[in-house]
Amino acid sequence: MEDSLIMKDYIRAHGVSNVLDLGLDELKEEYEKTIREGIKYYNDLLREDDSNLEFLESKQKDVISVLKKAQTTDEIYEILYEFLYIYTPTDLIAFMAEIKMPVPYNRLQKIIAIVHARVQDEILDEIKRDLEFLPPQERETLITYYEGMRDDIISLSKLHKKYKSGGTLDYLRSIAEAKLTIMQSFLVKDLETEYKPFYDNSKEKRTLIGKILEISGIYTKNELFNMKINELQVTYDEIMQQVLQKEKEQQVIKKYIEIFEDFAGISEEEFKNYCYEMQDNVTEEMMGEIISHFTTRNHFITNKINNVLSGRSLSKTSFHIENYDNN
């Protein structure tokens, strides 16, 4: 009843007017839809590219005229550091190709690569500090997303400027906390999908993946990371069952190998009974392993086992034929 009231109040606050007319299933469907729309809006806000945002005063500068003034390597470093927030490395190389620079072209490429990496790290570090107070599930997911944008310094600069605007970080934190609470309460099945980087880095998931890779070569690491934790647990349990079953089978195989290797110490009747017992208690695959073991080591034992089992088969066939004739 309390959950129903929470859902009604929530969707009413988000513009749904006919809440009293909704049955419980319809209410849940409308509530989940409203939540998903809110989460999409929040995600779009954190990922949108606001091309009209003015983020550096130097954007209006004439880059070529500034580059022409560079006389030393240090000056080139400073200019590139400023303009790599505005232009891509490819653009800057193209600009410098039009003018005479005080260092060779190959060295310019190396300088740009060094400065570009520095700017990338600085912006990403600043964004990580901005997001420090978000819930860890949201923070790790967003940081992974922005790390994937590492080469797009311009967009990252815009994002950083947006975060720094008045009250934005407090607003984002409150929305992120509300989103997490809602998902943990009502969209549990979607948690790992929504916060995949967080769960991929969790001790539970990494431990399960490590265990599976240790006991089986069926899956690649990437395939396992694409599974959810509950899927990994089921997979691990199934593989462990197979491993334990295989171990039991190997113990049985070892038992009969040891018995037959000591054939000189047992009577013909005991040997025959062990053959019958083995035939009744092992699979064809296990039988094949036992026979194969002796085939490569002692043909006499292989022939002796085969003769006993062949004789038993003939005996059974004769018994069935005799019974059939008597009937």
C-alpha cells in the first residue's frame, strides 16, 4: 500500500494526472516509464554537447598569428597548451605547416603529442574532482564514459565549464542520489547495465571471473565481463559441478586401473567380477580411458579385460535367445 502511494505521488509530480484511474499493473508500468524518462534526461544532461557554450576567451584569437610569434620551444609549448583546448592536434599541425616554425616538423608532432596528453590528463583529473561527491556507482560510470572521450578535449572542456557553473554540481549530486535510490528500489534488474563500469570493477565480479578463468577455458575475459554477476555465479556453479563430476570419474578410473595393474595378485574369478563391476559402474567414455591406459602400457591386460567383457556379452545374448526359444 505504501509503495502504491509513493508511485502515485511520484508520477503525479511528473505530470501524470489520472493516477486514481490506474490499476496496480498500469501504475507500476507508468511509474517505471516516468523513472526511465527522468534517468534519460539526467544522462543526456551529463553527455550533451552544448556547441554554443563559450568556454575560453582565447577562442576568438587568431591562432596562426600567435604561432608566428613563437621563437623558442618553450613558447611553442605554451601556445599549444592554450590552443589544444580549442583545436585538435591535426588542426594545429595543419596551421603550423603554413608558417615557418623554429623547430622541425617531426619534433613539432612530438611536442603536440606531449602537450595533448598533458591537457587530457589535467581536464580528466579536474572532472574527476568535480564528480567526487557523486555516489560511487554513478561516479565510476561517468568517469569511464569521459575517459572514452579522452581525445575530444573540446567537448571535455565544455563539460568541465558546465560543471563549474553555479549550483550545477549540487544539482547533479542530488539527481544522481535520487536516481540510485530509485534504481535500487524499483529497477534492480537494470542496476548492472546502468552502472556497468562500477560493477565490472567490483571485487565480487572480478573474483568470479578469476575463478572461472582458472577452472575453464570456455570463455574469454571479455565475454565474462559482459555477463552480469548472477550470470557469472550460475556459470561458475555449473562449471564447478562439471569439474567435481570429472574429479569423481577420475577417482573411479584410477581405482580400476590400480586393481587391474595388480592382476597377478587376484584370482581369475575376482578379475572377472571387477570387470563386470566396472562395466556396470562407469560410462563408455570412462571405460575408454581405462582401456586406453592399458593399451599403451600392457596389451595383455587390455586383451584380458576385453575377453571377459566380450564373454559376458555373449553370455547375455545366449540367455536372451534361450529364453525367447523357451517362450
